[in-house]
Amino acid sequence: MTLRVLQALGGGYVGGTEAYVFSVAPRLLANGVAVEVSLLDGHGPLSEQHRHGAIPVHDLADEGRGLLAVARRFRRLLIAGRFDLVQMYGIRMATLGRIVSRTLTPRPVMVHGIQGLHVTVGDPSSFRTTAALCIERRFARWTDAYLTNSQGAVEFMTARGLPAEKFEAIVNGLDLEAWPPPGVRPRDRAPAAVCVANFKPVKRHEDLLDAMALLASRGIAMTCEFAGSGDTMPAMRARAADRGVADRVRFLGTVAPDRIQGLLAAADIAVLPSATEGMPVALLEAMAAGLPVVATDVPGTRELVADGVTGRLVPVGRPDLLADALAELARDPELRERFGSAGRERVERRFSIQENVRRHVEAYRRLVAAHRAG
């Protein structure tokens, strides 16, 4: 039986969720799933690369961005596509999708894909998160399943009143054929850190900049490149100047996915100081590239990074401890190599794209069969 599946994204931006969907979609196709993609907010830099490929990509904002107009276009797409299952990403898309689906008979299986705890809209204690969770609890009865990319996301959501029986965790994976084993990095230079994360408050770039300032005050030579764009970038540029580290950091803006591998190959340490994460693809790629990781001890990241084995985990909001971990690796190239090698081995053993796709196809078939059985 060929399944028809729609992957419903917020937009075609360069972000972890979007990169994941466009990476997995061709593999779903190769495994007997007729997959299509829709974009709530229209095309972006990432989706533009795929709009004329083998997988249909639908721009819901093509004829205007009014909510009712987008909802009508989404409804027409569901009817014309005759999809067995729709996997939605992000609270806006998931809310719209579930409302529209109630107007259809028969309706497709509706799955909320939780990547990076997007349903929480960032800070777990913020008003926006509280509001998002209230919406999610309201629409949970219209949701057939939640597929998350980390056990941490499952625990976060179910602890806040969402039905545990509807959740399944399927960790992200990489195509390691596209990530050959890394070469030996030179030791005769100041170590270079890299942080791949779009600029939004939850990523807490300010902690890394403050840590860089502490390293400078201790006389430890290190540079850092920031790959990503977003609302907080101007404030972070100003903070770098204020902390006296503007000459030690570079803000690269959006980096195309095909350039990330080269960026990681040129670095010595990967850093991610987020307040919360689901299953960060940026760290998965960094470990595949053989980089040691310094990151915050949060769910998702904690499932990926083994503290003291593949890197160091530190508490959120502690730039002093972030600086300590970076200083340790800056001074010890052998430790960097040991952590980096262990990280590559961990990705090979536990985080393959083939296993991720297999489990998704299995879940899709099970959910559709149960839905048809009534």
C-alpha cells in the first residue's frame, strides 16, 4: 500500500526542522511513501532549492497571507492530495491544520511533529509557552499522534497534561555517507569554536559571548564563528563590542546547508548554549564532523551529548562554567580529539537517517491502519 503523506511546515527557512524535513522527504519517497511538502508562510532560502524537484512543494501564501485565504488553500490541498496522513510542524501550522481537518470527511490522520520543542515557543516558563500549551491541550483530542525527536520533549509535554499514549519519540538521524570521517585537525593555532543556531532568545548567544570575554580576560586565545540569523543578532553584535570581543567573533549570517560541513571541518569545538532544545541537528552534525561539544544540560541535548565522553554539559545561564569548559578544551588538544572521536562513533551507532526513516514509515503505516479501522 502506497501511503500519501503531507509534511506541513511553517516555511522554507534555513532551520533545523526545515532542513530535517527536506532531508528525510526523498528517503520517505524511496521507501514507498508518496510525500509532498506545504509551506504556511511561503518559500524561503531552503525550500527554493527544492521547489522544482521530485517532491511537490506547495506555497500556501502564494496568493496572499490572510488567515482565511491560507486556510482555504490548505483545505483545497488536502482534498486534492487525498493524503492518508498529515504531519504538521509548529504551533501555528498544527493549530490551523487540525481546525481545517475537522471540515473534511473522510479526514487524514493528523500528526503533530515536535522538533526542537517548537510547541513551547521557547522559554518553558514564558507566557507564550503557557499560551501555546493551553492551545495544545485544547487540540490534543483532534490530534491522532505526536511524533517527537527526543524523549525529553515527550516528558516535557506529558508532564503538562498532554496524553502520554499519543506520544512516540523517534530521534533524528544523519546520512553518514554524506559525512565522511573527519581528518586530523591542526594543533598549531588558537582553537576555533563554532555555534550554529538562529538568533532568538532561547538560544542564549549572550552566554557564549560573555564566556568569550571571560576567556579573553584569562589570556586564553580562542575565536568563535556564529552561523545563523534572526531577531537578536543586532543585540548580540552590540554585546560583542561591549564585552570587548568583537575581534574574536564573526557573525556569518545564514549559512547554506551545503556549506555547513566545511564550516565544521574548519572548527575545533562546537558550542550550543540554549535554554531548551529538542534534538539539535546542529550538534548531531558537529559530532559527525568529529567535533567535541560544549553545550547546556537540557533535554534533547542531554540525549545526544554524553558528558565527559563526547563533550561537556553545563547548566543554562552560566557563562562562567561555559568558559571553564571551553578553556579546558582550548588547553588540551588530545582531549578535543578524544571527545570528537567518541562523538563521531556515537552518531554512527545511534543516530542514522536510515533508522529514523524506517521508524517513521512504520509509525505512519500503523497510524493509518488504526485510523481506517475506525
